[in-house]
Amino acid sequence: GAVVSQHPSRVICKSGTSVKIECRSLDFQATTMFWYRQFPKQSLMLMATSNEGSKATYEQGVEKDKFLINHASLTLSTLTVTSAHPEDSSFYICSATGNYEQYFGPGTRLTVT
Amino acid sequence: DQQVKQNSPSLSVQEGRISILNCDYTNSMFDYFLWYKKYPAEGPTFLISISSIKDKNEDGRFTVFLNKSAKHLSLHIVPSQPGDSAVYFCAASATGSARQLTFGSGTQLTVLP
């Protein structure tokens, strides 16, 4: 299957700082990537849909000014958590879509202290 | 309102026996369903999918059954192996593809040796 990578795998940052997470499709071009967030023992919640070369589409309740998404190329999408707060601590997962499957990255554990 | 529900948060099965994971949905517009397997601190891995025009899809030890009238699908794993121990998510889409997935809350499967 296709491979999606994420970097970093885990990051700890101080409250008020910004953190950037990268998502790359390694062996295919992804016109669309998705960003999810997962709280412990809960489902994956879709945050936004990232389309190459255009603005991301955010789900209801997700602050677009806080979670900045850039999809500059067919193989790279970035999520920047701005002015991070402890409640932003979570597991963030990206995915890239083929036609009939979504290929997920390994996730990024963000801890805001 | 949870459109995709996995009512069993956990399931334990003896090695070699059948594992049956269940999923219910409420949105009649869903026409494509997927099962993912997830290990801790990793992204979900695609297992198997089924289109709403089918009622069964089989891939090796994994079979997915879809009952549209009951809005219910299930994943059967036969025979179960200890390596199958993971969280299993069902997901649904109304786009006929793997785009715009709505996930259930997951079921932790433990296969006992």
C-alpha cells in the first residue's frame, strides 16, 4: 500500500508557542490530504480537508486561525498549531487519499506544557 | 449525533476462534464502508472495505458483511491471531469512496494465546 509519513512523531512545546507538523505521501501524489485529531480512547475526529494549491476546508468547530494548514505540493501538507495551549495536547494524524482507500500517517503526539 | 457507532469498546477472543466486530450507522446516505486497524501511537491501517452494492467482501482471514436494511456491518476475523490485537475502527463515507470518512469510536480486540 501507499506510504504516508509524518514528522515529528512526538513533540513537546511550551504554552504560547507554535508547532508545525509535516505530512508527506512518499510514493504517490495526493491532491487531497486530511488532518484528524484523536483523544485517548476516542475516535478520530476530522479537523480539515487539505487540497493542493487551495485553502483547506475546516470542519465545524475547528478554528482555522489556530490550526493553519498548508498544502503546497502534491506530496506535502503541513499543520501548524499556533499559540498552543495544554488543551491542544492530542494525537494528530494525517491521511492521503487514493480513490478507494485513505492511507494514514503514523501520527504525531503533541504535548503542550 | 454519532453517525457511526461501535457499541462494544472491547472484545476478547481465544486464539484460533472467530472475532466478530460490529458497527452500526444512522446515515442512509453512506455508501462505502471501511475497516481500519490501529496500534497505539500509530496511524490506522486499512483492512478491508465494502461498497453498498455488495453485502459481503472477503480478503483472506477478513470478511466484512453489510446489512443495509439494518444499517449494520460486521468484520469477521477467522482464525484470530494474537497479532490481531489492536483497536478496530469502522468508517463510512457518503461519497462512494474513501473521501470524507466518518469514524466509529473503535473496538479494542484482544486475542488471547
